[in-house]
Amino acid sequence: MKRLASKCLLAAALASAALVAAGDDLVGAPSQPTHEFHFTRMYYGGYGGGWRGSTFDTDYPEAEQHFWLGVSRLTRVDIGERGRILEVTDDAIFDYPWLYAVEVGRWYLDDAEAARLREYLLRGGFLMTDDFHGSRQWEIFVDSMQRVFPDRPIVEIPNDDEVKHVLYDLEERIQIPGIYPLMSGVTYEQDGVTPHWRGIYDDAGRLMVAINFNMDLGDAWEHANDPRYPEPMTGLATRYAVNYVIYAMTH
């Protein structure tokens, strides 16, 4: 039993090391756009600083793959099959109009990263945040976001906002759950019972940051081909993805 346990621990350590190495490779992936649009995942360090606690690659790569399928089938957007993973301080970020940041209830942005993200957004970029839940993770998210925009409020996105209607009409506020809470009989995590679609706007009223709080669109994309995950939720998450993409590309 001890020998088996040792082998299991060794295997886990090797798997962890491989994931870290893969993460380094992902961040160093080709950054030049080859299509009109690429799914661009934002790399960030973990809360409190450093990369070891980072969860930037949650749902990778299945979320990207199914996102690509949905957008390519439902729109005429020239979307690249291969996504990108970029640090916000990479100058290449300005070549991409749309960023995705996942599990931002565990992220950490230092002052330089916050300044660069602010520049990116004010110059026309769009950030979609996803998969964070409950009051504690909200506090962590806001802590970094206030470094980005200390003078701009986070508000609820109204049902008549253009982002809710740019292609699909998305007025129903239905919680899009992660697969594991759903399998245990609930649609929420921690104390995040109520879903919120929040945002940060620029001076002209353009939505710069779409905040999907107390929901998990990434899981809905990732498990699009999993019979355990309900198709209506996958469909809804895909329609939100399409609206966010088209909004970002046209604003």
C-alpha cells in the first residue's frame, strides 16, 4: 500500500509539473493573429501574487474548442480555430479585441498589469470575466478591478443594453451552472445563489467589461458534448458568447 501510495504521489507530482510546463508553453504560443477573431485567454497570477495559485487555464482547451464551433456555426465571424493565451502586459494584446478571464475570484493584478488592462479597455478592448462565485470571491475580484478603474462603478447590465440584443435577445436572467454543482442538485456555488450580469462602461456608454458573476459559462462550453450537462444551458452560454464577440467586434 505504501509503495502504491508513493507511486500515486509521484504520478500526481509529474502531472502537476507537466501542467506547469504546458502553461508556460501556452503563454508562449504564437501571438500574431491569423484570423479576424481569436478566443484570447488572459493569463494572470494567483491572488496574493505569483503564478502558482493561478487558475487562468480552467476549462482549457475544451472551452475554446466548443466556443470556436459555436461561433463559427452561428455567425460569419472569421474565427481562428486556435486560441491565444496572453499576459496582459504583452504588447500583442492590442491585436485582439476580446479577452476572456476565468475564475477571477482568485486572480491578482499588480499595478503594472492593472495599468495595461486599463489602457487596453479604454482603447476599445473588451474583457469577459467568468466563473467566480460568492461574496469572498467577489471581494477578491473587485480588489484588482479597482486598480484598473478606481473611478468607474460596477453596475448591473440592464436588459435593454445592446450587448443583450446585438444578435440574440437575452433578457432572461437564468443562472448558467458549473457541471459539478449541477450534479449535486444545485445551480450555485458557495453563497452565490443569485446570478448577476454586471459591467463597467466607458464615458461613451460602451461596455468594456462584462462580468458574469455566480455562473460558469466556461463549464457550459467545455461540457457541450457531455450528456450530463443540459443542452439548454450550453445553448444559452453559446448565445452569450456570440453576443459578446459581435459586440466587441462592432464597438
